[in-house]
Amino acid sequence: MCLICDRIEMIKNGTNPYFVRELKTGYVVIGDNQHFYGYTLFLYKDHRYTELFQMDMEERITFMKEMSIVAEAASRAFEPEKMNYELLGMGDAHLHWHLYPRRTGDIGNYGNNGKGPVWWYPMEKMYSDECRPSTEDLISMKNKLGEELDRLIGGKA
Ligand SMILES: [Zn+2]
């Protein structure tokens, strides 16, 4: 089992507090750490593939389309200046999109004079317990994102 598979198991048995919506190709969850307010992930439904190009074209297009809808919903819900999209897989190869709402100054003076990707912000700060959402904040974020997703997809995948 990988971490993403574990989290999906928790969604299936109703014990994942970060879960927002199930779409056709994956699950929408709020990120555990919220240094980048509104950080959202879109987890592919199973561990069958480790690369986008392993999917047949129809599945690939559906997965990409749904990811872009989740990003749009996150943008409407959390009102950043810009969305960032990342599909990496060096921690867990299970396909999962990191969707980061970005704002000027959100990496402090790190990076290129405060500009650049989220990974130029120190990992120990980004993943610190101080950046964990309170239960109240998490519920509010899930509601906001869920409402925008429902508006964009009409309440169904
Ligand atoms: Zn997995």
C-alpha cells in the first residue's frame, strides 16, 4: 500500500476528514497543510498507472479535464492570483495532482526574490503542524470547494 492508497481506503470507509468529492476518475481532497491557503489534491482512483501516458486516451482526457475543473473550483473558492498544477510522483508514484492556489509573497523571500515554485519554500515550514487547518477551517474549506465543484459539474461527476 502507498500513502495515497491508504487515504483512498479512508475515503471509502468514511474516515478521511479531508475528502470533498468523488469524480469519475478520482477523489478531491483538501491538503493536510495549508501554508498555501486552499491547497487541494486530486487523487487518481487506483494505483494501476504511474504515468499519464499509460492510460488510454479517453481516460487520460477525462482525468485531465476533471483535474482542470477541480483547479477552477479551487480558484473560485479560495480566490488566489494564480493556480499551480503539479503531477510529480517521486514520493508516491500513485497519480495525484497537487493544486496550489498562489499569491504574491507566499514563499517569503525564498526562491528568486520571492518568486518561483512552491518547492522553493522550505519543506519543514510548508509541512509544519502550524499549517494544519483547524477542524472549523477544514469544514469551511470543504464546503466552499464542494459548492464550487457542484456549480461547475452540476453536482455529479
Ligand atoms: Zn497507491
